[in-house]
Amino acid sequence: MEVQVLSRPFLKMTIFKKSLIYKIAGFFISLETKEILKRITETLEEIFNAERVSIFRKKEDRNYLEFYTFSRGEDELKKIKIELSKGIVGWVYKNNRPLIVNDVSKSKMFYKGVDELTGFKTNSILAFPLGLKKRRYGVVEIINKKDGKFKRKDLKICELISPFVAIALENAALFEKIEEMFFGMIRSFAKAVEAKDPYTSGHVERVENLSYLLAKKVGLKGNELKNAKIAGILHDIGKIGIPDEILKKPKKLTKEEYEIIKKHVLYAKEILEPISEMKDIIPAIYYHHERYDGKGYPEGKKGEEIPLLARIISIVDAFDAMASDRPYRKALSAKKNTKRVFKK
């Protein structure tokens, strides 16, 4: 039997390619745009041993490139727009070819605007286009190689990586569109319910935004933050089952009418239960009228028995309700409102 001896360079390249495949696979672990962009920039920094990575994108209806993400840098970068005829990034996009510039001070193509705005010093750039088939998305710039110069072998790595980065970004963009459509639909549904009572106009939008901000303030992240927004939008959808004459009543509700109003959290739960994706959001909506002292409804839960998201919605909902005019009273001042919320 013939034994084939593999050369050390071949083994080294095989190991590198395997490592590269594992790193590329990390691009597809999540569908969250921020997470995908973070993984891509961090992975490219590591592979090329570079100081920074920037991804530029060109939207279909625009004639310029804009920063999509960057591994490190200031928020000012998001404001920068680079014409297709300008800079190394513009040349790479226009010509659909990668480019190495190991000394930008000697390149007439180098656009100094970004360094001037941020105070960062760019020394070298490896840029490559992002695209699939005939569709072009943008450009990736690998900036300042730490151990010498960019080489031709780096271009080969770019050729291998580029389509995977493009696919990951296309998946993220598609997920974003689906998510935008989902949020648009539930906002429309919530506003249709809100329209039953003119006094609550704008309440849904305010509760959505404030719930998100409060959830962020207490340290929630990722899906929990998203769930706070969804719960904020849908917290009152059960009111679709409450008669208009009770919702719009200009005087104080009778005991019997109040018992009917209290059923809106149960109606909301029944509406959302058939949707399996809502299982983590339903408790926030169902329990958002519980009180820390146990005097709320529907189950009289108290303290930390009440789910955290429900507590967040409860505070925001109560604050906004008391800050708004109602048929039976005028809006409370901010000072009185705050006292009442924390008393509850």
C-alpha cells in the first residue's frame, strides 16, 4: 500500500482552511443584524490581524456608500456618505475588484475625510467588494494590518470569505424586513383597538417606547428588549372585547363595570395564546395590572412573583395613563404622577 506523505505547508493550509470554515460558520448562528455584524467585524479583525474593520453598503435608491458597521469607532461615522467616485471604497465598489493599499499616504484615491472626523490614523487598507451573482451590496475595508503588509494571499482569503459575508448580510436584511412587517402589523392592530377610545390616542406608542427604554435601563438585552417593545404595543389589545359604553364612560365606573374592564387582560391572553411565539410575552401583558403590594389583578400576585416585564409595563402604563386627560379627570402633574406611581 502506498503511503502519501503530506508536506508541512499543505497541512498548515488545510488546518487554516478548517479554522476559517469554523469562523465563517459563526456568521450564521444568529439572524439579528447587530449580532451578525459584530461577529463579521470581529472575525475579520482576527483573521487579518487588523486594527479595524468597516463595512459599507449601498442602498438601491442611493448613489453613495454609507457605513453599515465598524468594529471600533465613533457614532459620527454613521453620518458619513462617500460618493461612488471617491476613495478606495468607491473604486472597489465601482470596479468590483479587491484592492490593497499598504501606504495610504501615497495613494491619490485615499479619502481623508473619515480620519479627519474621527482622529484615527489609517496606514494601510485591504478592501474587497461584497456581492452575489450580479447583485452588489457594498465593500469591506480591513484597516491597518498589525504585523507588516497585506499580501496577495490575503486577497485569496477575501475571495473565499466575500460571498459568505454577503449571504449573512442578505439574511440579516431579509430578517429585518420580516421583523419590520411584524411590528407594523401589531402596531396597526393595537392602534385599531386604541381608536375605540379617543382619550387613549398615542398611548400605545408611548408605552412601547417607554417600556423599551425602561427595560434597557434595568439591563435587559436582545430578545428581552424586543419582548418589552412587543408587550408595550399589545398590552391593551384585550380591550377589543370591552363594550364601548364602558371604555368611553365619562364618569367613574361602577363596581360591576370595573370587573368587566379587568377582563381585558384575560381577553388579551386568549387572543395571543394560539401564537406559540408569544409565549414569553403573554405573562407581561396578562400580569401588567398586578401591584407590588398584591392588590392588583387578575391573580393578586405581589412583589417579585410578578414577571419583570409585567412590572415594567405596569409602571409605564400607569405613568402614561395618569399623565393623560381622561373623561373623568384632567392629567396629573409630573410630580403628582411620579408620587402615585411609586406609591402603587
